[in-house]
Amino acid sequence: MNQLNSIEFFEKFKNGIELFLKPPDFSVGTTPSEIIFTEDKMKLIHYIPAVEKPYPVPVLIVYALVNRYYILDLQPDKSVIKKLLDDGFDVYIIDWGYPTGLDMYLTIDDYVNGYINNAVDKIRERSGFDKVTLLGVCQGGTFSIMYAALHPEKVKNLVTLVAPVDFDTDKGILHFWAKSLDADKIVDYYGIVPGDFLNAGFLLTDPFRLMIDKYAGLFERIECEPGDKECELRNEETIKNFLRMEKWIFDSPDQAGETFRQFIKDCYQKNLLIKNEMMLNGKKINLKNISMPLLNVMAEFDHLVPTDASKPLTGAVSSSDKETLVFPTGHIGIFVGSKSQKEVCPKIAEWLKPRSLLDGTREEKPESSKGKTREHKRKNRKSKVNKK
């Protein structure tokens, strides 16, 4: 970098820092919702339907234990959840909360056969329908695969989004790193594994882009001529968008030690799940038990869950109705990138609609509940609605 370029860079850096000294107010996860069930740290959230008559089969989204579920509802124009609601689905999501030392002995069995199963039963009771669509994301997708294999009678459709199932790949740095990780030493030392420790590991999988390049790119985008009010307003929105993502990246819950130990050893190191050899509570997980419709969605440039880790699921299940989709985006871009709203969400909705009906019924275009009906529903539920 020559002297002139260095001066220009540091001038932009200084201007960018000055903007961050007075950050604008911003919010995340604003789609109207209500908490309908809690168990320990887990909360089951129901989103207020956006149509008068949603599709009868409810959708339960299961996110990973790492980071927070609101990446799927980061802001109204970048919200997987809002898109599903607008397309007529009845949407629920699990908020895993923030585990503490009391949770250090929780196992994968507690999450899959405990919390997820209880959430599914609550939705079944509430909806009056005996099956749900499971939409599992990342590690939550892996848990959803386990659940669908163990409880196929409760799952109408299974949608997996960047979910690892075959961990025997060296195409992702995370997989390479996890294979040599001494999980016993980490769990025995910490008890409950700090979220900051895990987050540092994720950032190191792509350090230049995740820790340096994004800030340089931001400072390039927010350069304005003095007095250009329109540019300043655009900058404010740009900074809000940036801060929402930063909040999510560094909002890293601690992990239950025994779950972390089991996930690293049984999945990453022994690769038991794809071999049909993984055990939960004395019962073997057989992926052939998954016979319901399956949609397996991946990101071509995923640096955390390479497609090699997700593709084998399609061939491992016994479903006759199954489809694989790969989009030219990354692990985070598939949730919040431009392709998410324009391509990923519409494809998922298109696949789900005919599979979210009661047997023997025809698909009808959902009627909008906007106006008096929706306002009436909101008023009736006002005391329960939690606008996060």
C-alpha cells in the first residue's frame, strides 16, 4: 500500500469509527410472536399468522445451540420467518436460551428426546394435527434428523438447511479442527463450554473475511460528501444492518458440556450418525426410519458445513419423495443474503405448500388476514405478543 492509499484508508477508518461512536438504535427479531411453552431454559415461540387460514401442518424450526435463532428473523426485509408467514405457514421456533452451570450435564438425548419432543407434542396439541413439519437449521438440522429417525410418526415433512450428517470430510476447516479436538479435556475443565471460546474458533475458520475485510468493506460503503443528507440516511441503514449482524455473531450462548462432548466425539470424530450407529438413550438412530418427504438444502460456498457433509442424507433415508437443492451462497448468506429472500425461501415454500395440507384436501391460496380480522386477532393476543 503506497503512502497516498494509506492516508485515504486511515481517513476512511477514522470517519467510520466516528460513526460508530454514536450508533443508531436498531432491533432484531421483530416479527410479532408469543411464547407458548417453556421448559428449563428452552422457550417455544409461536409467530402470529400473517394469513387468515394458514396451511394446516405447522412448521417447527429447530436452530443450532451455537449463536441465536433470530438470524432467521434479523430484520423485516431479511427474515426467513416473515417470508414463511407471508406464504401462509403456521410457524414455531425453539429458543434454546442461555445455558448455565446447572445445565452442564444435559446430553443430546435431553435436547432431542426431551425438549424437541415436548415442543412437538405441545404444537400437536395446540394445532390439533398429529404431525409437524420439522425445519432444522445447521446443528438444529442434525438434531432434527435424529428426531425424525426416532419419532417418524410425529413428522409430516423434514426440511434440512445447511445441516451436517456425514462428518467425514476435510473440506471444511471446522471439520478438520474438530477431528483433533480433545473434547474430554475441554469439558472436564470448563463443565459448561464458554460461547466466546466456541465463537473464537468459528471466526478463525475464515479470519480475514470475518474479522478484517468486513470492517474495511463497511467503511468503503459509508463514505459521503459533506452535507449529503440522503447519503447519511443510507449510511444509517447500512450501519444498522451491520450492527444487527454483529450482535448475532457475538451473541454466543455457553454450551452444555456433555452435549458438546457427545457431538464432537460421536459425530465429528466417530461419524456415527451416517453409519446408523449413533445411540440416544440406548436406542440406535437408523436413518432408514426417515420415510417422510425430505427437502435437503445446502449452500455451495459454505465454509462451516460443506455440501459433502449434507448431501449424503438424501441417499441415507428411505423417503421416496425427496429433493436436494444447492444455492450459490454461503452459510450465513443462505439466511440473510439477497438470494435468501429471492430464491431460497420461495423454493422452500413452493416445496412445502402441497405437502402441508390435510390428506385429501386441495391447495387453496391462503387468504390475507390483514385489516380488521388481523387487527382483531392482534388485540386479543396483545398481552401475549412478545415483540423481540
